[in-house]
Amino acid sequence: MSEKRKLAFNKANYIIMITGVVVLALGFIIMTMDTEPYGFGFLGLTLGPIVVMLGFIIQFVAIFYKPKSNSDTE
């Protein structure tokens, strides 16, 4: 008997997760690039947090994404 060990996610989920992590890191890098004191400029207060939130939304999608495949009907 050869039983396939099933992982919690498939390849598409992991690709989406990696994309989310990259977007999160990019958001934090954008926030550190702000030249205003204490990060009170556009990058630190507006653009960076929006990009970070987008990264978390991508992670949420990666967790709940279920590809349409007929091979899992066993």
C-alpha cells in the first residue's frame, strides 16, 4: 500500500502565502523609509500600513483558498 501523505495546503496556497509575506515585508520597509520625524509622513502613516493590511488580506486568502480539482474525490 502506498498512502500519499496529505499536507494541509497545496502548492497554490504556499505560493499565495509567500506572496503575502513579501507584501508584508515590503509594507514594513516602506514604513521605515519615511523621512519625517517619528514616521509621521505619508509613507509611515498612510502607504505603509495600507500595504501591510494588503499583505494580511493576502495571507487570509491563502489560508482559505481551495483550488478546484477533481483528483481529491477519493
